[in-house]
Amino acid sequence: MNRDYQAMKTPLHCTPKRVRMLNLFALAAALCAVPALAQETEFRIGGIGTFSGPFGVMGESMRKGAELAAEMRGRKVLGAPVKFIWEDDETKPQVAVQKATRMVSAQSHLLFAPVASGATLAVMKVAERAQTPLLVTMSAADDITAKEGNPYTFRTSNSIDMEMRMLDRFAAHSEFKKVFTVASDAGVSRDAEAKFRAMLQARSATVVGQEFPAIGTRDFSIIINKILQSDAEAVALFVSGSDMITLLKQGEQFKLQEKKKLFGSTTMDESIAKAVGSGSSGVYSTLRYHFSIDNPANKAFVAAYQAKYNDVPDQYAGEAFDGMAWFLDVIDATKSWDKAVWVKSLKTSARPNSVEGAKKMRSCDQQAEQSGYFGRAVAATPPMPPVVIQVTNTFSAAELFTACR
């Protein structure tokens, strides 16, 4: 062996005792270096929001709810300040991917999904490649936690399957036999309409008409006229955001709400009712969340939201708050900056103090198992808004979920 190399390997002056001391110094130096490498100066959340177009009102509420979740914990996670990075996805999957990729490049620790399911499904692939957890609090497509699910995507809000089970129970209880359906011309809305239609037909009810208006439709008069000319007892709506506002405002001019029962999936809440006014009264809808839910966590959230925004939180704000608060609590409890540790903890986590009641994450599909709410828009008096949603039904998780396979 080369003598110089041998000398370099074991210097002549290194006695066994000295070697042991040097090894201890090296170990101590390595241990001291770990916190410096692991500790981050800030906890970055990349929010791919929807702040323009028909879903803009929903995206803005989601931003308020998510920000308040951080604020109510002192805006700190793992000892570091929380920083939100918000971008508008313009309700376009391609734009959502571009914005999510930019946030990954900015080393975001957590991604927050947009409103539309199509955009969320696209962002999921970015999250998986970056091995970064993605929080979904609004997009409802079943594929998010089923066919297209991945280890980094978690949904804390309702799925389409949950929503349709609630609608089916309402339609069965109301004994509707003839129903007209209106669904936005988007994948998730069409999927919801198809699933609900199959449920109706299984009970020998009939769909007497179907319409699929484009997102952003400004004139629903032809569709409203078709509904009024039909013999439908009720209209099932799979329309959201500003499209729902437009439809109800125009429907009121034709007295649609007086002549047909209107109900739907996430079609109504206080923000919609405020924009529509009296024309929203009587409309039934599934609810992701409602400010009247009676538990300590929700009371604290509603009080903080009213103090900050001088308004009651709608379902989009409530769901965003609940999911973000859940995730930040779980991540903080790990005391680790390792995303793999977060994902493992989130997969088996539970949220007993959810603002909607107890929730738990199903490890099989990373969908939160939870209760479901259903309500009706009714007139109210100050200090409440002119029209509020009155919760009429609460469905247990056992009624809305099948066992994991």
C-alpha cells in the first residue's frame, strides 16, 4: 500500500484515545448541524386560488378562511412564520399547473388546491412529482380520491358521491317523480348529474329534461322557459358561483322559484343569497359547512371571522379554514420539517374538533369521512343577512360512506 496514503488514513500521531476523541467531536459537529439544515425560516403555503371568472367569489372566500386558520394559531408552524403565496388559476387547468409549478420552485411546503376539480386534478400531478402535500377543500370530483388519487393529495371536504347521496335522500323524502336537471358543462358537474340521474331512475323517478349550459353563461332564459314548459315537479341544479346567481336572478323574473322546487349540490349559501336577494328563498342545497353548526370550534371561528370581515363565513371559507387548521395542527405536531413524515401523519389523522363536527382521514383514499349537511334558504332579520341557509338535515358519515376496500 502506498505509504503516503497509509499515513493519510491513520496519521502516526493519532493514538486510539485521540481517534475516539476526534470521532466524538465529529459526531457532535454533525448533530449540531442538523437543526440548522432542517429548520426553515418560514413555512410557505402555495395557494392556487380562483380569484376571477364565475368561481371568483368562491376562491376569495377560500383565501379568507385559509388565512384565518393561520392567523388563529399565531401565524406560526414548527416555530416558523407562515407565508401564503397566492396565484389565480383563472379556472384553467393549464394555468393552474403553471402556477403550482412556480410555487414548487419557490419551495412551498404545502399546496392549497383551487375551486374547480379539473384544475385540482391537474395540480395533483405537480404535487406528486414534487412530493409535496396538497390540501383540497372544495373540488368534489370523485376521481380526486379514487381513480386519480395519489399519496400526496388529501381532501377534507365533500366528494360528489357524498353530495349525491344527500340529494337522493332529499328527493326520495320529497317523493319527486319528475325532475328537470341543469348542470354546468364541465366534467365534475356532468358526472354529478349522471350519478344523480341514475339514483332517480333506480327509484322509478323520471328526468324529463336536461340542460348543460357553458360556465359563464349570461342568459338562462331559454333554459328557464324549457323548465317552465315541462311537467317537472322539481329542478336539480349542478351550477355554482356567479352562474347560480345569474340563473336565480333571471328565474325570479319568470317566477321559476314559485312554480318549481329548486334544489342542488352546493348551489346555495349566504354569499349566493346575498347577491340574489329574495329570489334565493326556498332553494334547497347540500352544504359543505354552515356557520350555525353548534360546537365550540365553530363558535370560535365564526366570532373571529365576523371580527375580521364583519360578515358570517360562507361554506367556502368554512371548508378552507377547517382543512387548513387541520393540516397545520398535524404538521406542527410532527415537530419535523420532513414532508414524508407529514404525509404519513396526515394519512392516519383525525379532527375531533372540526368546525363541522368530528372528521377522520380514510387511509384507503385520503378522503375525510364526515357528516353531511343539507339546508334551505329562508328570510332572516338583522343582525343576520336578509336571507340565510337554515340547516334542515344532518346526515351521519355512516349514511354517506361505504367501507374502505
